[in-house]
Amino acid sequence: MSSITGNPELAIFFGSQTGNAEELAGNTAKLAKKMGFVPVIHDMDGYDPAQFASHSRILIITSTWGEGDMPDNAEDLWVATNETNPPLAGVSFSVCAIGDTSYDEFCKAGLDWDEKFTALGATRVHNIQLCDVEYEPEWNSWATAVLPIMATVDGGEYDESQVAAAAAPADTSSSQVVTAGASDALSTVFAGDRSINILFGSQTGNAAGLAEKTAKLAANYGLEPKVVDMEGLDPASLASMKRVMIITSTWGEGEMPDNADGMWNAINANGPGLSSTHFSICAIGDSSYDEFCKAGHDWNGKLAALGGNEAHPIQECDVDFDAPWQIWVNEALPILACVDSSGTLQVELLDEMKAYGAGGDEEAVDGDFTPGKIEREELSITLELFRYCPEAAESGWDTLTCSVPGHATVQDLLISMQQEVDGSLAFRRGNGAGNPMTGVRVNGRVALSDSIMIADLASDGGRVRVEPLPGHPVVRDLIVDMSRYENHRSRAEPWMKTDPREGERLPSGAALGTMVPAIATALHLAGDVQSFQLIQSMSDALAHDSHYEGPGVHFQQWLRAKDPRTGQKQRRSIMNSLQQRDGVWSEADHASLIRQGEDGRLAARSLNEARMQLLNQTKYAGKHGRLVKWYGRSVKWTGNVNETTLYRQVLGPLGLVSNVFSGVSARMALAFTRNGSPPIRSLQSLLLPPAGLGRIPKMLNSKVQDYHEVVSLFNETDQRF
């Protein structure tokens, strides 16, 4: 810990639009704390500029928004500072500015603050640091340089002669292990390879987050962690890994999460020998399912079968996984840290290793963590990019061949095109976590551009066709107008409305109205999709019917109707809305959703559930109910679909009459429609209400072979009619 001159307080201000500057402010505070500062982070939003003078040390970290504007949370403070101009003679400061060199006003917000503080009399202790899109290296250089200077500040001045003595820790990314106080034996373990590979299999992000937290704690034991996404990882690479930790969830009925399924199949087909590999598994699951933590147990058994050395027994984690994960990581990490560079476990050093790691930074695992990504080989692709210019009302395609890293996302590709080819290219950017507003259609598949990787869409030499989301008006290039979706959603009101009730508790103290874990989990899984906006754009009908509310809206409504906390009045309102002309019956079928992958299949299942609920509520009345009922009866009677009967029963007498002039009824009467029923069933269909017009046509299609078997199977699967 360094010596701080005078009051150790350090004020860190952030101006942030997307969260990057706020994150860097937090990282700066952690470095400052290790040096002996008492850091205080200030959101610029709502801050009184008159209070600037109360701080002797100020660091400002700010992004620039739009065309050189302040981020939203800094705008009011900037205006107030220019209006009041508080004197800052006793303040020492430095600025770190984040920007994008593709814009003319690069880092203008940071430059404005730097100039303003200087004009108000503050002392600049370090030149402003300008950071491009990849800001972390520049920020690190600035932070490690400015903090030692700030440590010498006294009364607004700093002593240059004391800066070297107060120097902060070197680059935080350094992997050098400090072995002061360690025995010779432990120091020998620290020599050589200290890598540890932390693999994650994650469906919803929980396992990925725990992998990142585990990596943070691994550094306490002198390990060099690498977080690895299982997707695309070659199982043969495991043989070269001396230390392996696997954190995986279980999906569905004991299945691997999506990103681990490919590697699991590959290792079962041709698994490498793992005699030099020491491993431990952390499995996340839900004890309400029969196959609790099965994916983790499968990995544990497979690595052991391939000769791997189980360093610590598998840890099972239920829905509340933080506590058992903490137990596992505190036990497994020091054991794996005792594996030396030759791959030998020095178990006799375990107690000393635990003592060594106990002094680490426990705050390192606070907060949320994003998944790690593996690097993939470069791909050569042909890019076909949709362009639309609203001023000229012209659209077309740009086609070019380019090379991209295999781990690059579609957004990375678009940014590269904007920076290097055409700066006018318009698209919506996300933060890499799957922003719902970044939806595009790629190779016929709707996806979020900031999260889907090129390698998941095309192989080397393949084609990548990027165009706007379907079903929405195009504003420019890949940007679409989502207002129609938002308007439909606003009218549908798919948010919680509970029935009024007094707050009561059971004798046990438990609150009424809470859900049991199994129901809560099922409800969560039913709606576990990336984006409802994407579901909306999967529809084939949306682009042709401006009144159709769309599957994304109906999906949200149905999830709310299934929620046991929803009030009866809202549930009835939702079901009535779904039944209306622009409701769930507007889509002929959900094949368009199913073609789009797991999210589409999940939405299709839910919407079909909604349709079934509506049919049961109405007892198969109305056109839709009669269609299902008479389709089923037709197949059960004959093994075939009697189109004449179906047509008559669905439309009824008035419908038949209304279609006389359209030619439909005429074609039926003239035997141009098919009828698969035997004569007796045709007679029944003629006589059963509602009575039809015209005669039952001759059977034009061939007889169904072994139709009794078809009928039998249909009766087994459908007992409704």
C-alpha cells in the first residue's frame, strides 16, 4: 500500500451513455483503493458544480455521444458548470476520454471538461488520455500513470520528486506472480506454466458469469486464467491443458446447454487422453427436475474415463447457486493451483497455497460478468449488404469479399464496413450482450447483430447476406421503424396487473401469492428468448397485414396469462384480445417461427398452447373451432380429409351463400373439390347441421390405403371428438 499525502479521498466522476465510462470508473476506484486512496465515485447526473471545489483530487472519465455531445447523465452538469463557473484553484485533476475515431468530434466531451477545468483554475496533473473504441489499454496506461501522481497531491499541488516512490502497481494485466514470503517449494510451483482453463456451458448466462468470477479469484493463487466458451472448442485441445475447471448448466430434461452440445458430441466421437489433466466440475441445475445437474455429471464421468485426474469432487448447485459455487471455488482453486508446470499435483503444499490465496481481493467477484469468447480462425466471406437511401427512395445491394475473424459478430463486421468502406452505412449498435434493438436478418435468419457470430452463419468461402428485419418499414439501410410493434404492444398491455387483495401471511410467515420454485422456473423457461422484437419479425403475415398485432406481442400476452400472479380481470382481457380478428388466428401456422431456431420453436409452442386454450374455452365454436373439430372428425371417419364436409361445416349456410359468386361453392357443387369419405359419411355430412348447398361430389382422389390404421392412430392421439 502506498503512502498518500494528506486526505486520502479521491473523487472519480463519470459521464456515461452505454455504461463503459461507469465501468472504468469502478475499475479505477479498485486500483486506487489498493494504493491507499479512499475513492468516491460520482454520477455526474444531478451533481452540484459548486461542490467541485470541495475535492482536492478529481478524475473525470467520460464518453462522447453523437456529434461531440455530452452523454445524457453529464449534460445538465456541463450546462450548470458553464453558467456558474466555480473557481477550482485548489483542485488537481486529470481526464480520461472515450470516443470513436470514425467520428469527426473524437472525444470532444472529455476535451471540453479538460479545457473547462483548466480555465477555472484547476491543476492538470496528467495530460488528457484519449481512448478509441478498444479503450482498455489506453485507460490502463492512464490509470497506472495518474494515480501515483495523485498520491503526492497536497493542497492542489503535487510533488514530482515523490511520484516514483508512490508508483502504483504495474499493469494490472500482468501475470507475474509475487512470491514474497512463500516457501522454496511453493515458489517452485509458481515457476513455469500457471495457466488454468475455465470452460463454461451456459444456456442463460449463469454459468458464463460464474466462469468469469472464478477467473477473477484464480489470480489470487498465482494462476493465469482463461475463460473459454465451449462452443467451437476442439476437445483435442484439452490434452494440452494441465488445469481445467468446467462450469455447466443442465438444459431441458438432462441435456447439454446449446453452446456445449457440439463439443460433447465431438469428445464422445473421438476423445483425447487426459492423463496430464487435472480437473474439477461445478454443475448448475434445478432439483425440481429428475435429471438434476446431469450435464455436469456427464462431463465429470467423461473426463475421468479419458484418464483425467479429478482434483476436487463435482459440486452440485441448485437454483440458488452462489453459495455452493463459492464453497467449490474456495476448495477447488487452491488444489489446482498446486499443480506444477509438469502437471504433477503437489498436494502437500495445499495448506500453504490456501494461506497464500486467502489475502486476495474478494471484491473481485462483486457484480455481473459477461461470458468469455474463444478465438476462431479467420474466415473469407462474400458479404451482401442491403442499402436504402430515403432521400432518393432507392434501394439495392453492396457486394464485396472480405476476411473477418471467426469469433467476430455481425455487428463487428458492420462496424468494420462503416469505418473502412462506407461511413454512411446505418445500423443500430449494441453492447455485445444481445441488445433487442440490433435485430437484422442474416442468411434468412433473424438475429441480434451484436451477439451472433459470423462462424455460426457461414463457413470459409461462404456468403453472408445482411438485410433489415422483415415486417417493419425501413428507415435507412439496416435501421427499421419499430413504432408499429411498440404501438401494438402498448395496446396489448402485457404487463403485470394483479387483483387487489390485502397483504396476508400464512402461520409459517410465508407471504401469500408467491410461486413455488418449479412454477417460477417453468414460467421463466417458457419465455426464455433473446428478444420479443425478433419473435415479431419471424412472422410471414406481419408484412402483409398492418392490423395484425404479431407473434411477439401475442407471446408476451400469453406468458402474462399463464402467470399465476395475473389478476382474473386481466387474464380474461388477454384471452379476449387473443381471440379477436387481429389475434393469434391471423397467422395461418407457425412454420415461419419454427424455421428460425429454438427461440422460434419456443414461441410457436406457447402460441399453440394459447390457441388450444381458446378452443377449449369456446368449446370449439366459431370458425376456428369448427375447423379443428371437423378436420379431426373427417380424418377419424375416413383416414382422409373430406374437404367438402370441412368447407360446409366451417362456413355454415350463410358462408356458403356468400361464396356463391366467388366460385368456391360452385366448384364444390360441380365436384371440383376432393372428398375422401365413403358414401355413408358423405350422406351424414349432408344431413348434419348446418345443411349445405349443392350435392356431395364424387370422390376424385384415390382411396387411402389401410385407412383404418390411420384412424386408429388419430384416435389414440386425439380424444377430443
